[in-house]
Amino acid sequence: MTLLPPEEWILRAAGIGQVVLALASLAIPRELNWVAQTKLLRPLTRQVFWTYAGYIWFSNMSSGLLSTFLPGSLVDGSPLAVAVSGFIAIWWAARLAIQFTCFDRSDVPAGTRFAVAEAALVTLFVALTITYSWTALSGLTVLWSVSE
């Protein structure tokens, strides 16, 4: 059995973090009472909301599984590796920005459990943004050195 290079272990850890996040996020509809909240919406709006939630969940899970099981494919310096890593970096950077610029903080549930959960989420979002940005930039340097 050969050991993975450090960058692949980092990506594998990021992938596991995303899979755990996706699995834990299955509790969000119950915790935030989405069923009752979305009943207040028009049917089409409610359907679009649930569709978007599904797409986001699937994207998080897919990125996590890709990073967990194929980390070498994200660090091989190929154009596809750079594009996928760059996409995931932008995805998490955008999620981090949304956390602080778009969410109405006045409606956050009170209590230690929610404060700890938010701190863990923000920490994960920062770590994922850094990890995939580093992966994409490292891949770009490989591409640039090959083209010279």
C-alpha cells in the first residue's frame, strides 16, 4: 500500500468534510421547520425552493465524493483539475460571502447549539475555500510551467 502525498490527504479530508456537511444538512429542514415555512409560499416558488435545495445538496455531496475518492485527479495539473478545483473554490467562497452579506442575522435561532454549529460551518467554509483555491492555483502553476 502506498501513502498518498500530503496534498491528496488534504483534499481527502476536505472531501470527507463536505460529505459530513451534506449528510448533516439533511437535518436542516427539520431544525428550521422548512415544511411549515414553505407552505406559506406559492406552489411554484415552493417547488423551485426544494429543487434548488436538492441541487445544492447534490453539488456538495458530489464535490465531497470526488475529493474523497479521486484526490489525485484534482492535483494532477490538468486543465480539468484546475477548472474543477477552481469551481469548488468559487462555490465555497461564494457560500462564505453569502453567510455574512445576505443572511438576516436577526432570525438566527438562539442557543449554544446553533452558535457552535454556525462557528463550525464558517470554519469549514473557510477551510474549503482555502483548500480548493490552493489546489486550483497549484494546478495553474503546473499548467504555466508546461506551456513555457
